Amino acid sequence: MKVAAILIVISFTACSTMQHPGADANEGLLVTGFPHLPVDARDIAERFASCSHFFGEIGGDPDRDKEIMGFLAQLRCGSIEKEVAAMRSKYASNKAVQDALDRAGSL
């Protein structure tokens, strides 16, 4: 039986909620839904999904765009592609990781 990960946006505020091991100050900005992955891959998938989401919101209100740019910086989205590539390489034979990263990048 296959179990699909469900992505849930927990919040887009700087507050911290539902902590998992390794959670950091970005917790309130993260998309969650990858509990079955190794911790390092889960952290990258969550950041990648969040970065993808916020990149898609740019282009509207200048005040909102400024806020989004702050979120992108806090999430370190400038380096996410490199980090995703490293995870893809590290877990090249792990279909769950590869699928989760594919889903995370399509938000």
C-alpha cells in the first residue's frame, strides 16, 4: 500500500509551532508533510516547498513583496537549489526522497 505525503502549510508567521527534531527559527514558515524522510532530506524538502510557495507569491503588492523577500532570505532560498541537488545525490536510490523533492519543487 502506498502512502502519499500530504503537504500542509502550518503558518506564514515568524512564530514557532509544532517542533520536530532539528527544527529551527524557520519553523513557522515551513510547509510540512514529509515525516517519512530522513531528517536531513525532510528539512531540505520542507524548505524547498516553502521557497517554491513564496517564489510564486512575488509580483503583487510592493509591501507584500518586501515581506516575502524577507521570508525567502530567512529560509535561505538563495542556496536551496544547490542543497536539493546535494540531497538528490546523497539519496539517489531513495525513491521516497526523490518523489518528495519533486513534489516540493512543484508548489
